Amino acid sequence: MLPWEKYSNVEQTVFFLNLTKYPPSLSFLLVTLGGAFLFLANTENLKGRLVHFFSVFGRVPFFFYIIHLYLIHLLALIVAEFTGFGWQKMILPAFPSKVEELKGFGFNLAVVYLIWMLVI
């Protein structure tokens, strides 16, 4: 928390929340997370079609995100093996562009889009 500051006008002095987003100040976290927790606590028992839609919408993306990450990494291992790079080189010790053994691995953008559509 930042110390109290007296400004030139009353409005700025009374508005005591001196928030910083980067890096997040304690006041910023309390305002944003506190508001989110109050919203969740007060809407937890709501029912209806709209609530059901948003609850399903909120559950599915994380599941899809985790599954597609594993699928894409498995496909990358398979492709690396069949293109002669070897799947062991895909266990990355650093960012892929920094690994010298993987220079030349990959496809052009059209093939990447095709693979993307097949995965989706």
C-alpha cells in the first residue's frame, strides 16, 4: 500500500485507491479479486438457461485447452520421428528456435493451417 497523499483538490484526495496494475498492488488485487469473489458468491445459486449456457461455456474451454495441448505435442513427436529428427529432440531443454538440432523442422503455413483444422 502506498502512503496517504494530499492532492490539490478534494476529489483526488478522497479517492484513496492508488492502484497500480503492473506490478499489481495490494489495492489492485483487493479491488479486482474482491469484486469477482462477491459476484461469484452472489450468483452461485442462480438457475436458468442463460446460467446453464455460461457454466458449460466456462467448463469446456479448459478441458479442450488441456486435451489439445497434449494432442499437438503427441503429433509433433510423431512428425519429428517420421521426418528424421527423432522424437527425443522434441523433449525441449529450451525454446524450440534455440535448439540447433531442430533447425529446419516444421512446415509451411498452409500445412500448419491444415493440421490446425484437423486438430480442431
